[in-house]
Amino acid sequence: MNRPWISLRATLLAAVLAGLAVSAWRPADRFTWFLEVFPVLFGIPVLIATRRRFPLTSLAYVLLAAHAAILATGGHYTYAKVPLFEWLRAPFHFARNHFDRLGHFTQGFVPAVVAREVLVRAAGVRKRVWLAFLTVCVCLAISASYELLEWGVAEATGSAADAFLGTQGDPWDTQWDMFFALMGATISILTLSRAHDRQLAALCVLPPTR
């Protein structure tokens, strides 16, 4: 592993840890903060533990760091009250704070690259059509699992999970969340596959075929 790449990983880790520290400073709700950033708290040790046996491409690490920033922001303010998206409500006549939609779009966009990488490298999926299909399936499974987690936490804690649910009065919020994750995964495949293939090739991984 070359030194510039090690430096990139260290820089991204430092940025994510700094972002977590800032988001943990006087959040709107401490319980909601923990629930929102838990994927980051869980993911960091996993990525550190697998950095030698299964290092990801730089594209995957950069996207994961960006996703961590979104989760940390949502955790600090709660998804329904992120200031920039609150400001956008008036000029665009939005009925809700749409930071939640961005979060779920990213929930499909970022895992698509990671899932694609694992499917190619660990499962040996080479056909592009099957790779795209299975990647989207994985992302939808992640999105659905997260919705079930939200439901389980709400059932277990009652009103304490209202900010975590972030439905903002929309009875179709769960369906919208999964739809945005689907859009994110699809757009990720359409826009990043070629760049991702080049980075996989740099890791001496056979690229997908038609």
C-alpha cells in the first residue's frame, strides 16, 4: 500500500472523528444523536479491522466519509431541523425539511459502491447486468432494514424516538425513504461504475464484463 493512500485514509478518519466530536457537542437530542451516528460508530472499527485484509478503493472510503458527515449533521440537529434545509422551505414552498430525503438518497448512493465492490471482489460477480441488479437489491435491503430498525426503536422507546423517525407528519415517509435510496443506488451505478472499475483494476481485480 503506497504512502499517499495511507495518508488519504488517515486524513479521512481524522475528518470523520472531528465531525463526530463537533456533532456530539450539545446536540438537539442526545438519544437521537446516538441513533443517527451509530452506523458511523459501528463502521469505523470494521473498516480499521479490515484495512489490510480487504482495503476498499479510495472512491469507497471518500464516499463513506461524506456519508458519515451527513449522518453526523442529522444527528446533531435531527433530520427535521437541519438549518440550511429549514431555510430552503420558505423560498421553495417545501412542506417539510428535506435533509431527510438527502440522507436516504445517500443511503443508497454510498452503499452501492461498497456493495458493488464486495460483490466483485468477494463474490466474484462479473456480469455487469447482474452486478447492477444485485447492488440495487443490497441497497434496498439496507434501506428496508433501517426502516425496520426505526420501527423497532419507536416501539421500544415510544415518543423518545420521534426525532429519529423523522416522519414530519408524512404517512408515506417510509416508502419515500426507500424510493430515495433506490434512486441513490441507481444513480450511483450509472455515474460511478467506470471510475470504480478503474480503481478496482488498480487493486488487480478483474473488471466486470458485459
